[in-house]
Amino acid sequence: MLQEPGRAPDLAGANKDGQQLFFANMSFQRRGAPRLTPDQRAPWKRRDKNNLPFQPGTGFAAEVGVRSTLFDMAPDPEVIAARVLVEDSDLTRYCAAVVREHAERAGWSKRQRNDVIRSLRLLQILRPTPTAKIRATDVLQLRQYSGNVISTIDVLAAAGLLIEDRPTRLERYFAAKTSTLPPLMKDQLEVWLQVLTEGARQAPRQIPRDPQTIRVHILGIEPIIHGWAEAGFQSFSEVTSADITAALGETGARRHIAGNALKSLFTTIKARRLIFANPTRGMKASPKATTIPLALDAAVIRQELNCPDPVVALAVALVAFHALTGKQLRHLQLTDISDGHLVLGNRDIPLAAPVRTRLAAWLDHRNRTWPGTANPHLLINRRTAPRLVPVGPQFPWVGLTLRPQALREDRILHEIHATGGDIRRICDLFGLSVDGATRYLNTVEHPDLTIEGERVPRT
């Protein structure tokens, strides 16, 4: 439509052979409007000639006005690929200094730095508003355009432009375990989860719990609440003390975990007035179930110690000889090892000769594979080498028959039998509490582990 000067738009004529897809006069600007000076422009458009194109912390807002789209249409990949090559976006210039700093500090290659810059250009093209902060869930969409997700999120977080809206592992776990429950029961569980994760200042007051503790609580009550839902329960207000007693009687070894979780659940939702009475009030705590640690097959341990993968051999050696936990192993740093000694908290551990041999082999492999990495952790992989974070809990145990907890128990069990039950020694050697060490001490004269009064030798 061509609008003639001095005449109003002919809307009827414009819609005669087609449909108008915009609101009239929304973007109409009168002729002769004064031009803005550099000081009057939006902060994100002003440039600092002395240093950065933009001053850090200015120019991008968490929430800005966004026009609703008439319909959703996937971008054309060919058009996106062509625009990325020539895009000179405000976002890229705003994050230029942060990208350069991250590249130098984390030892990025030129290819990875260019991948991050390309990902920032993709975000500028794909997002509807050029001055809004970026949500982490939007960055995840870059995978379909071969974009770099993890490093781009790190850069945006350092620049103060990231809105973290990704669900945590605990939230994803909770959603998977409660997706099929009745709506009212699920709402009550969400209130309980919120109190556990964020704490509560009103009675009963509570500090935030560790995510692993919350996960154990959910694991303990999951079969019970699903059983109630299958029986026709729509809310926890319908649960009685008899129902809880009957449910705990069927849990077996999880009775202690399930009992504590149910007490926490009903105490919380009763305090929030979501139920009329607390059916767990006055209920005695269930006795804690204990297990007997058993020795592993020495042939399996020997096979993993001689694994051709140097990181697997080192991880198995550190746990098999010095009983490190999986968490301690992941967070070990290069500076924790010096002159054949491992400093772990207030413990100074002389490394065994097989451990030192495998440590030297891993360090050689590490330096050859990632010569420019600045990650301070001892164990790294392809995903963490260009960053400064530790490896995940499954590295490098994926595909192995051994688990770090079972391997640690085998080492402590061997030590308690070799010393004849010297509980003080294993407390000092492995950093155990007296209660934790007693679990291993009970295996020394256990009737099921002896043959005619003689101790069963360790294989």
C-alpha cells in the first residue's frame, strides 16, 4: 500500500485484494521528528570509545515489551546460515570482552572461541527482542543449529545477561516421580518440595536440605504415595495412621527412609494447613536398617586397574588403595598432589606406588590431549577441558562393573580385617566417624562370615 502525503491510509482499499496483517498507525512516525542525540539514545546503543562498545550491566533488561506473534513459523535454516556470516549484533559486541577473557582463562582454542561468537550471533537473530536478557532454555535451542550451548551459557552468565530458567536435576526427578499423581496430591507434594529446597521461617522452621537428602526422601515415599493413588486417594488428608503403618510394613529395608520422609511430608503440609491432622504424630521412628559390606572379587579389581584407559586406571587405583569417595575424586585438583602425597582436607596421604605410576600415565595423557586447558581439576574430559568445572558423577565409571562406593567399602573392609578390628586406625586412615567404622567392625566376628570359628579369607 502506498500512502500519499497528507492523506489518511485507505484501509478498505488496502484489504480489497488481501488481508491486513498489522495494526494501523502502530509504527507511523510523523515527518520532522527531532533526531535523538547520542546521550538520548538507549543505553545499549551508546558506545564507549575508550574501552568496550557497551558499559557492563547496561542495555539489556530481564523483561521488556514483546509483541505477540500472529503465528509461529520455524526459521529457514538457509536464511539463518546466511545471516550468521554477516551479522554484527549488539549482543556480540557487548560480550566481546567476556569471550576474550574466558578464552584466555580457560585455554579455549580458536575454533571454540569462534563457535561461541557464532552462537551469540544466532541468539541475536533468533530472539524476538534485541534488548532483552536471554533465557537459558532459549540457548538450548542452539543445538539444532550446531551452536555451542555450554560455553555460551557461561559467557552470558559472566556478562550478566542470562536468566537461569532450566529445571534442576532435583526438579526433573521430582516431576518424573509425581507426573501421574492426582492434582491435589501433587500440589501438596510441591509445597513440601519448596520447603525442603528453600527452607521455612514460619513454624516449623527449617533450613534448606541438601538435594541428595531430598532425593532420598522422594525415593523412599514414591512407592507408598503411588500405592495410595492407585487405591483411590485424591489427597493426603485422606491418609490415616493405619494406612501409614500398613505402608511402612511393606517397605522392608527402606522402612527407616520412608518413615522419615513421611514424617517430614505430613509435618510440613499440616503446618501449611493443607490437611486437618498429622497422621505421623506420636509415631516412633523406624530402626535404621544396616547392611553388611562384602569383599569384591580381586580379579575384577585387578582387571580395571590394568585398564588401557589411563583415567579409568587412575580412578580405580585412588579408590582401591586410598578409599576416596566419588565426590572427593571428582573435586581433586592438581595442586592437591605434591611429592607423592595427596592432601585431602586435614589428611596427608602418601600415595602407593601403583597409584603414582598410573598418575604419571594420566598426567602425560592429559597434557598431550589438552595442552592448553586451564581446568584445575585432576580428572577432566572433553566437556570440562575448556571450562573450570569438575567432571560429572558418572565419569569415568560408565561402562565399568565397579562402582566407587563398593570399591571404597572393599578397601576399608580389608583394612579392618588386616588390623584385627583396630577401629581407631581406620577412623584416622579413612576419615570415618566411629559409627561409620563400627559397621565394618561388626564384620570381623560376624557368624555368617566365619567357618567353624575361623574367619573367611578375603579373595
